[in-house]
Amino acid sequence: MFRAEDYGFAFSEAQDWFWATTVCFGLAFILTTLLLALDRRRIAGESVWLKPLKFALSLFIHFLTLALLTGGVSKELHQSGFLTATAIAACAAAAFEIVYIGFRAARQERSHFNVGTPVARLMYALMALGAIVLTLAAGILGGYIFFDPDFAGGAGLRWGSVLGLCLGTLMTLITAFAMGGALSHHVGQEAAGAPKMPVTGWSFTVGDRRPAHFVATHVMQVLPVAGLIFDQALPPPVATALVALLAGLSVLLTIWLFHQASQGRPFFRVRHR
């Protein structure tokens, strides 16, 4: 008989939940890729399955990051009940998000900015709550790493994790709520057929808040990876200084992209004829 404990998964620790959820979103990404290839229906010119696919990939990366970094936390903190509760809440929120987004996609309906009915408004509010839980989980893990004197990593990885997770949490919440409150990615009216960035769909003609949100979110991966690389080649003080510099540049880039969008200007302009 299969027992999760025999494979190191007792689901009593945060890392077990993060790893299990990572695997689930890897499978969700494969499934939505197949559905995108097979189902030709579209919403606003895009495949109905493009958004679920992007969310599955983004959440796979998010939980992979949390799972790997949780592995570096010392045993006493690693088994913290609060950290485990945080992981369970984040995993539950992620499951709700992808199921609801997939449900709307299957019905050829928008999941985001869909507030046309009382039920849709309720579900949109629950999605916002889920996004908060997901994002705060990263910031909480960053706090654990900051206060852990026995974190299993060099100075670059340690500070890359702390700054990446904590700054990423703060900037992600700010940019996400700007989009959610406005019920739109855009600042300005995008013309039909206007040029967009391939894959991401970012606008080249009007202000678009998504590039700022993208940088804010993925600094959670960029800074730990950069710190790990710096640790291999540089003394700890230099690795730490470079991570701090990169963190500062990430904040400035997010602010600039967010300001551009708020002024109705695209991050990169392409003329629309």
C-alpha cells in the first residue's frame, strides 16, 4: 500500500505542501497546453485556455521557489506550525484560483475583471483574497529566512531570498491591487488590432500595468538565483552588495514601469496604423 511518509512526504511540514502543489501545477500546465492546442475557442482574440496556462506556469514557478527555499530553513523553523499553516493556506488558495479560472475558460468567459453578476463579483473578491494569501506566503517565508541564523545557504542566497521574497511580496500586492481596483490592465483605450507583445499580450500602444506586475512577482526568483550565482564566485560581502544593488534596480524598474503605465504610456511603443 502506498504511504506518502515512505517517500518523505508526511504533509506535516510546509515543504511537503509546497512540493505537492508544485507537482500539481506542473500537471496543470501540461493539461492546459493540450487544451490550448485542441480547443479553438477564443476570448478577446486569445485562446480561452491561454490565461489558465499562464497561471498554471506562474504558480508552478512560485511554488517551486517556495519549496526549494523552505528546504534551506533550519529544522526547528522548518517544522513550525505557523509556516505549515501558511503553506496549507497558500496551496488551498492556489487550488481555488486555478479551478475557478479553468471553470470560466471552459465556459468561454473571463475570470478576471468579471463582475457582471453578484456571483461573479463574489468570486472575483475571493480571487483577490486568494492572491493576497498566495503572495503573503512568500513574504512570510522571507521573514523566516531573515531570522534563521542556520539557513543553509551563502550570504548571496540568504539575502537574495530575503529581499526577493519580501520586496516581491510588497511590490506584487501594490501592482496587483492597482489592476484589480481599476478592473483593467490598461490605462487608455486600446484600439482593435493594436500591436501587442507576443505570448504576454502586453500593449505596445497604451499604458499596461502587467509589465510592472511581472517584474514585481518574478523578482522572487531572480534575486535568489542571482545570489546563488554570486556565492559561487565572490566573497560573501561582495555577493551581498551585488544582491542589494540588483534588488534596488528591480524596485526602480518596477516603479518606472508602473509610472509609465499610470501615465497611459506603454513600456515600449510601436506605431499602430
